[in-house]
Amino acid sequence: MNAHRLPPVAPEVTATLVENLSPRLRKRLDAAVTKLGARTTRRDGDTVTIEVDDETELRLHAPGGVVATTDAITCGCLLAPACVHRAAAACAAPAADLAPEVVDRPTAEVPDPVSVTDLAAASATAPASETDRAPTPALDSASSPEVASPDQRAAADALWSAGAAVLEAGVDGAGAVTQSALLRAAHTARLRQLPRASGAALSVVTLLRAARAGDPSYRTADLVTALAELLGTAHRVGTSSGAELAAVRGRARRPYSPDGSLRLYGLFTEPVVTDSGHGGVRTWVAGSDGRLFTVGDVAPGGVGRALGVADRAVRLGDSALTHRELGRAGLAVAGATVSPDGRLGAGKGVKAVTARGAAWTEPPLAALWETPPSEQAARALRSTSRYADPDGGGNDLLFLDVELLGAVRESGGSCLLARCAGGVPVRLAVADDDPALAHRDNVTLLAAAPGTRLRIIGRLVPAPHPRLTLLACSHPSGEGTVDLGFDRLRRADLPDPTAPVHPAPPRPGGSGAHSPLYLLERRVEQTVPAGRAALGMLGDVTAETRRIRRAGLPTAAGLLTALCASAARRDRDLFGRLLPADTDGFATYWLAAARYTAAVAESLCSAAWEPTQEGAR
């Protein structure tokens, strides 16, 4: 049984069902979740039925698509409603983020990077995930209290404790009971008007379930980021005030503000497929002043829906253009409304009619490619930072003129290597490996055409070397553009394969190529799957800290020493009995190390985009 076949369950429903179990049944809950996952399901309207055994059926009723009450999950076994099956079903289903709209990929902006030592000092103040919303009223910083209320502080403390418990147990130990504590804390935070922190907790639960289920899309780094966002946000609720507190609280609804009349020019359309089973498209357009906007349509449905929606009419005014047509045409919009991340609203007062588009080589679009790559990367980093403010502006797209150099092998496969302005070698990766989309096939074909010059649009991937996911490019023939997720190139579209082959440059060096920062990063990541105790058993790290200090990173060395010492520390009482571990203290050191490594990695990424000496000449 795939979890995505089950309807989302409200966090408070799952938490209540788990809390109502007897201690004996709680011990059996994880096994019951696993067992239930192997059973078949069937859907009939708003009801999903799971066959527990030959004689027992479990039903989840989800009017509106979400299981919103405990009574909506019923079981036919003799122990119902106090059975373990109801709680297991809730734990196996996706956690519902009760948001007014699907958030597919918001962007954000943070202040410019600061020095390594300053970053360490601010390392415990992480904002939470961009993707989190809740249905409570939005808070306005101008009218909200200057400091958090006692109820909000209590909710933040509960979130901190739940997040620290995950670090203590690790993925292997963070079963359904630990997850239910996170869900209860998330529900309370939402009621206390802390939607940002609430969503961060839901992200952690989703990733924990993916890790425990062996989901191939799961990455430990994602859970590291989500946990750091959760702990950092919970910490900041009690220490922030004024406008900073309003940002930490977050917004339940994305605010759209009037933007008058806009003349828009289509850039490209990309498919959007999320791990939560949602699918759709996002079309990027640019205004006459160079600002970027998006028009999206994302809902449950996966990759199949993404392919279908691309040819549906755009939900904006009276326009009859489809998304793919808009990516190459234009719009004249009156009464436009825009969110902080550039999304165009589709309210009743918005009027839009089709207009002439522009080629990428014509104004105003041509100006997007005139900004130096290093400046574009710095701007994109402010948007893609793991801890960026979701209400900030900006985007993570780069517009480059490149020369293709061919394929280059990597540990995870291969990607396309290109050279952009300033002689900077850029790795162009596949945006989505789903075979139903055209990304992989198109990049493979382009890799067979070294020497080809293209104008491309890609999304920045923070890494120690310049790296993008390739989204769109000019057609190799020079006529038109290619949406690489939808349009499929053919071999006949490529230049003569006998074109001169340019040797691929070696992997870029620089200060970050051999940085021992990974010694701290791997300790941060090791904590997540195995928990605090496993990190405490690693022994002496003097050799590692000495190597880090020699590289000029004394703060990193200090954080590694403190983290490992905190993990190994277990005090005893007067009778020699072990006292409970200091989970709060360890979580504080871990958060500082996670924030520090992320910030240094972003600084190394920014430096990698600077023009090479050969390119400068």
C-alpha cells in the first residue's frame, strides 16, 4: 500500500488516536503501521478502505480530501474503537498541511552572507521551512504584539522538545509515538498563530516517514535542514520581537498586494511534481521592467496531472492561452495582484488579454542575460538559502549564455558540462528524473553536441562548484525555445556531431574544493539517522579538529568538539545511576553546527561562481 493512496489526515487526529492508545498498544504501533502498509486499499468517492484481514476492514472518510476528525476513521475489528488499527492508519497516511492553497516551490531572500565567525554566533536562529502554511488568520507585524504571548512561548517550547526528541532517538527510534508528539505540537502551534513553526514540524514528520519507509527520494540532508528549521524557529519565538517576531510567526495565507497594470512576456513553462503526490505546472513571465512573475496550477495528481495541465488554459483573467502557449506569448494585465514571491493572483478584479510575446534576444527579456553570472548566483543564493525568509522576494533562476562541453561523470550518474561567461565551468543537471518528463532525454541529447552555444535558464543548486538544474534553453537551430520538461528534442535538431570537441576542464578548485568542513557536516548528518547516542560513541575527534583548525576554521573545530562532547556526556547521581541525557543542550549544539555548515557552504558556492583567471583574460 502506497501512503499516497491514503487521504491526508489532520495532525490533531493522528496525535489524538495515538495518545488514546494503551501503553501496550503503543509498543505495537510501529509494527502495525508496517503491517498495514502491505495491505490493499480501494477508493470509493471520499472513502478509502483498507483490508486489515479477510474479515476486517478499516475505513478512512475524507470529505473535502482530508480526514478531519477521529470519528472519520473506523475499524471493524472487535477491539474498535480502542484498537491499534485506527492509529496505525492515521500514522501511515500523509500528514495534512491545512493550508488554503498548495505551495509548490516558494522563493525567499535573506541578508548577504557574513563572516564565518559571525555566522557561528547567530547559528541558533534559523527560520522555518518556506513550504509551511496553516489556515489561521495572517498576522500583521504592525498590529501584532511586540513579543510572543505566553501561549506562543509554550507552543514553541513544545516544538523544541519534540524536535530535540527526534535528535535524541534518530530516524530509527523516531517511530509513530515520537511523530505523534510532533504532530500534537504542530497542531498547538497552529492554534497559537505560529503557522511557520507548525509547518516546519509537519515537514519533519513527512521526512521521518519517508526515511523509515525506505522512500528512494529521501535524503538525509533534507531532514537535517527541516530539523534545523524547526528548532531554530522554535528558539526564535521566545527571543524575537517586533517585525522579526512577525517574520518568525509566519503567515497563514500568502498576502497578495495590488500591482496595477502589467505588460508580461512569457519565458518558459516547467512541470511541478512534489513528493507529496501533487502535480501541475508553473509558467514564468517577465515584466517590462525585468521583474519575474509566475502563474501556477498545482493540485493532487502527480506527474500525470503535470503533463495534462500544461495544455490547459491559464487561470488569469479572460486569457485563453494555455500554460505552454503563455511561456512563448505575452499578456496585458489590469488590476494585477502579486504575492511577495512573485505569484500572480487570479481574483475577480484581475483582467488579462493576450498580447505579443518577445524572443529571448529581444528587449525586455534580453536584459535578463546581461547580468554577470556571479551576481545572478549571489542573488539566487539569497533566495535558495536553507533558512531564507519565505516572505522575502527574489527567485533562484539563472540566465546564462553557455557553450556545451559534453557529459561529465559524477558519483550519482552524469550531467552536462558547459562553460559560461568568465570561463566558469557549470554543471547542468536534470531537473526531474521521472521518465514521463523530457528532462533526462533532452540533457542526454545535448551532451552529445559539444561546441553548441545556447542561451539557457536554470535553477541554482547550492554546491561547492557552479551547478544548475536545466529548465529551458534556446533551440539548437536558433529558432524558438525549448521547455526541457515538456518539449522533446530530436537528433535532427542538433548540430553536426563532427563539431569540434572542447576538453572538459577539471573540477574547479578554489578554497572550497578541499575544505575539511565535511568533517563537521558528516557528524551533523550522522546524528539524524542514528541519534545522539551513536554520535557519542564515535570516540576522540582531536585529529579531525586539528585538521579543521589548520584549514583556518577554528569555529568549526570548536563546534565539532562541543557537539561530540555533548553527545557523549552522561552524568550520574550520588548512587552512580545514569541521569537523563541533556537533550536540550545537545540540540542547541547540533543546531549551531547545522546552521554554521549551511552558511559556510553557501559562501563557498558564491565564491565558486566568480570568473576564473583565464576567463577574466
